[in-house]
Amino acid sequence: MELHLPTLVVTAVGLNVLLGILMLVIYQVRRTQKSFLTWACACFVFALAAVAASLRVYIDQPWLTIFTADVLIVLSPLLALHGLRQYQQQAPVSLKLVALVISYTALPLVLLYHAPIHAQTFTSVVCASVYLFAAVYILTIRQAPALTKTVLFLLFLTHGGLMLGMAGMLFQNLSEVKLAMVEPILNLMLMTHLYLTTGTAMLFPVFAFSLSEQRLLELANFDDLTKMYNRRAFWERSSLLLAKNRLLRKPFAVLMIDVDYFKAINDRYGHAAGDACLKRIADIIREHLREQDVAARVGGEEFAVAMPNADHNQAELLGMQICQQVEQEKFEVAGQKIKLTVSIGIIFSSNSRRELAELLNAADTALYDAKASGRNRLVFG
């Protein structure tokens, strides 16, 4: 079955208008997410570009069907990329990049719009550059779920490759003598371009909402400063590990770690210095964990570690390594050298029969004993 290009263009225009309206509706509900407004504009701009380009069959107005259409064709992916930047940064983003690319695109098109093939070749190269840049940019958005990010990356990458292919084919036929020979291939590329653009626009809301869900999960489960689990997430994961160990009758250990004299550090050097110290201590703890261990920041300067299937010696070794590295670490913030130590309380259950709350309380008591006996040491409960 042969695809009818005018029908495809009308369908793509209609879908992009509907997607633009959907983005506007979402923006009305989520006013803080200006990316949806930007993506709506991208959809409308693409629809206008398709309409303007299609009119060249019916009217002889190159300023509209070539110059304006090509500028809009470049502006659409630029706005899509700008929306991604807005969503990732969750803050006002300058339109400088969009304005710069459009300006540098419009200037050559002023000279080329009377030569349609030259103008289309130039526009294809610019679009390819934008799509390939967007593909690379997608990979920098670390919070996004892997599947959604991969699909968007492949769409942008394919689109960039397609536009490069179109540019190469057009460049070989700048004289327009052999253009009729490759016109079917160019039409096929144009159809693919319409499909890819519409498909990418459809994926933006999915990408945005999946990214929002990922951020909500991070807020619910992770401490913002240290990027460790928070108290709630630590309780959930440690409870599951403890229940599994109980069934298998394997040992379980819990460490409570507290930074010595931390209030004095905040008072003397400021909270920014204190935060920097906490982040480094969290890194030290992470460096010594086994793959199955769970660590969290459970209080202001207090950390906890759950060690499933760990014997007495493994728990003691972890505590000693953390104590020694923190003591030996050279903490320096804004030129200020800060001496830090930690106290650690450890509780060990040989068959995991004790409840998590009981283990945490016992480890906390051992931590209190470590502080009472001089700090910078570990004590078993």
C-alpha cells in the first residue's frame, strides 16, 4: 500500500496541533513546568512549518514556502531541546541558544530562498546538528528512567542521521537535473521525518512524567545532602533484609555512626562546612560497604549501616575502617582545616531473631557507650 504524502502531511499537522493543545492543558495544570508550554510551541511551530512547506505546490511565494518554512523547521527541534533543558534544570533557562541558532540559520536562508534545493540542503544540515546535539544532551539527564531516555535518544539519533542523509542526497543534486531520480527517496525521508517528529512529541509528556516520578521517589527515599538512603528507606530495606536472613538463619549486624562534636564544627566553621564534612563522611562509608549492605543518613550527623549475612569480624572490620579513615582524612573547607572523628556502636545478631527496632536501639546504646568512653572508637553492644 503506497502512502499518500498530502494525506500524511495533513495527519501529521493535525496530530501536532492536538499534541500542542494537550501540552497547553498540562501547562494550565502545572504552571511551574514551563517546559510544557515550550513543547506546545514546538508542536504548533512544526505544524505551521509543514503547512508552509506544502503550499509551495500551490503558490509561488518563496519567502513563505521556503524561507519561512525552513526557519520554522529549524525552530521546532530547537524549542523541543529548550523544553528538555527547562525540565532538567527546573529553573529559568535563557533562550540565547535558540536565538543564536535561528539567527545564524535565517541569514543564509535570506540568500538561498530563491534556490529551493540549496535552501533545503542547508536546512537539513542545521536540523541534523540540532537533533544529534539533542541526542547527546538526553544522555546527560541522569535522573530519567533508562527505557524512556533510551527511546528518546534513539529517536533523536535516528532523526539526525535521517536529516544528514537527506542533506547528502540533496547536495549531490544541487543542479536539480537528476532530482527527479531521487525524488521518491526524498519523499520517503520526508514521511519518516514527519513520523519521527510526531512520535518524539508524543513521548515528551511520558518522559516528563516518568522523570517527575523518579524525582519523587528520590525525594521519598534519599537524603538530599549525602544522596544516601533516608531513615524511612533504610527501615524498609533493612526490614526486608532482616526477614530474609531470619528465614535462612543467617547473622545480621547494625552499625550506628555519629560524628563527634559536630555541633561545635557547625558553630565554628558554619553550616556549609558542616555539610561538606557530612558529604565526605558519607562517601567514606560508601567506599567500605559490601554490595549487599544498606547505609543511610538517619539524623543530622548520624548514619546507620545494615549488614546482612555478616559475621562479627566483618562488622568490626567495617567499623574500624570507617573510624580510621575519618580520623586520617584531611578535611579542608574554604581554607579551613577541620579535624573529624566518629564514634560507632555495633550490634550483632547471630541468627537474625531480634527485631530491627531492637537492633537499632541496642546499636544506639552501644554508640552512646562509645561516646561516653572517649569517642573516636567503636563499641559492641
